[in-house]
Amino acid sequence: MQAVYIDAENTLWVVDPACPNMEQVYQQSYKLVKINLATDTIERVYTFEGVLSDKSYINDVRVDTQRKIAYLTNSNEGGIVVVDLITGQARQLLQNHYSVKHDPNFTLLVDDKEFKKQGEPVHIQSDGIALAPDGEWLYYKPLTDNKLYRIQTEYLRNPDLSETEVESQVQDLGRFTTTDGMIFDLDGNLYLGDYQNYAMVQITPDLEMKTIMKDDRLIWPDSYSLSTDGHLYISCSQINKQPDYNEGKNQRTSPYTIYKMFLP
């Protein structure tokens, strides 16, 4: 699985890109799985055959339980996937828009060197995704630059709009930080990792950013979860320490760690 997410109704969603090494989807088997945590049973499986190509990589998901809509990012090709959770119908949007693509003018530096995989600069498209508490705005960004974008979800949910009409509603919020995942709290603050600086940042509803934690143990902060008692849980994937990004040298340390921090 690539991502797990628990929605406002305590339902677990699992993203399976079925794309080993981000190269090619195996037998059109990419899926979004809905799991009932009360009964520990799979309730439904949503598939993407005929919607996404075999080069896509579905990466992360957010679910609007009120409107019964799921939103996913495609990080190989760039795109936002919208799933009607009642009918099961899925559409991919914005796949030709610059907001889901790595900014070609941005050079990604990690650990004081350009971030490369087997000698080539790494460019990964739309990855982090976050749904505002009221479900009205979807925020997203490419993995390998520091741009942040948003769009009102009403335009993603309207199947009658043309591609151009949807693209015209994207808001470019500017440059903030590089991050993998993102998450909102109930007050509308957005939390992002800053994997270049081993840090976590907060963006307020007024789009002001501040660093809330910096620590050498935050080795590529990746995915986040907020608990009802005010704690932010942070998983660290150590992507920058993998051999592919370090001339074949494995710099990862174990055990892999999940941290928690209190949000005052």
C-alpha cells in the first residue's frame, strides 16, 4: 500500500497504486479500498481501469464524507483523480495543467546536493493533498518543488465543466516549502513537512507560514495524522537516505520511526 487514511467517520481508506518501482501498473490492478474499522472488513473496492494509464501512480487520498467524494493524486504523470463513492465512477482532472507538474525552474537540494536518482534529477508530480475542514477547498502540490496550489472542490465535482474551465479555477498560492504529505486541523491550519530542512511547518488560513519543529530525527517527514487530543503524528520515510539517491550507499537507519508532537 502507498497510503492509509482514516476519514471523519472512522473509515479506513487504503491506496494501492499496484505500480512497482513507479514503473508500470500491474494488470490494471490499482485500487482504492474502503475498510470498516468496526468490523475489520473490506466494504468496497474502487478501481481505475479505463480512467488512468498503466504509467500512473496513485499516491495519496482525502475523503469528503459529507459529499461522498474521494480525491487522489497521480504522482507519476500528474493529475487529480475524483471518485464518486456512491456510483464508483472516477475521473482524472488537471492532468495537463502546470499545477500538477514539477516546476522546471526549481532545483531540489537535499542534504546540500541536488536530489538525484541514479545520477538523474528527480521530478515527481502531484503528491501531497489536503482537504479543508469544510470540504470546500482541495490543496495539492508536486513532491519535488515548493509550490502550493488549491482549487474549490465544486469545480472538481462538476462533470459538466470542460478541462479548460476546471483549469481556470486553480489558484497558485506561491512558494512555501517542499513536502511529501499535508494535513489540515479543524481550525484550518495546514501542516506540511519540510524534508529539505528536517522540519515541520504550519500554514495559517491567512497563508502565513512558520516552522513549528526542526529536528535532525525528522528524516524526510512523510505522512501525518491528527488525534482528537491535539497530537500530530509524523512518519519519517528516510527517502533521501536510500541507496538510489546516494550513489548506491544505504544511509538509512533503523528502526523507522513515528513521532508525535503536541499542537498547542
